[in-house]
Amino acid sequence: MTDIQRRNQGVVTRGRARPLRIIHVALDINQEGREKVNRFYTDRLKFRAIDTVLPMGTFMQCEGDIEHHNLLLCHRPDQVTINHIALEVANVDEVVEGGNYMTEHGWKESRRLGRHNLGSNVFRMFHAPCGGRIEFAFDMDRMDKTFVPRRWEKTPQHHLWMLKFPGDTDR
């Protein structure tokens, strides 16, 4: 049985996303200095590495939080910039409707609707005018203090599923 709280009423469209908060920030950092950067966040700022993906980056959680990650440090050989900022929305409808609103108003989509593997959140991403991207996110994993951080030698698949259209190549 599913846990649907709605009774005697249909779903109401909101027409666009109304972000609740910034749920995480992803930064592109220099691959050569990644250990030093990771130590800064863990030792000085008391973040906890939740998923360390050796070829790709480190998913970090703020002290006292339970979100899978509040910060993602992406290892890059040639750039230091903002990768994306994720805005949490109330439900999957807002991920879809918010994305539709963005495309209807001329914003270019960078990743179609999908569900991430690490973190498990439903996502949809758009190019931001200041660089990087904006992600609408819903339903991220929660990891409490009993969770044992993971270390990945290979990068896991980026997403569990992603919306595709006939003729698409892997996007």
C-alpha cells in the first residue's frame, strides 16, 4: 500500500516550481588538489564524506544534517567553477512543472528528468545565466550518524533512470 495523504481531492497544478531551500551545492575543483580541499571541508568545517567516488568527486554532508549531501566536490582536470546549485521542491510534480515552466520561458535544459543513483533524488537541470546549472531536486536520501560512508573505486552510473525520447543517444 502506498502512503498517499491526499483524500477526496485531485492533484492541483502549481504551474511552476517554488523552491523550498538550497539543498546542495556542487563545485568543480582542481583534481590535483582534491585531497587538500577535502581535508579543509572535513577537518576545518566538520563536513562528513558520505560517498567518495575516486575518479569523480566527494559527496559531503554538513555536520548535524541528514541529507545525503549538502556539498559535492567534483574533481576536474582543468576547471574551478560552480557546477550546479540544487533547489529542493515540494514534490515530483514541481520538478516536472518547474522544468516545463523554465523551458517555456526559454531556458535551456542541461539534463532531462531523472533519478540520481547516489542520493536517489529526482532531478531536472537547466543552464544558469551566471554559469553552472540549476537543479530542481526532490526526494533525496537521508543518512544519519549510523550510515557507514562509502568509497567507490569506479564511478557508479549517474542515474537510475532518465526521461528519453526516440532517437536519443545517452544524455
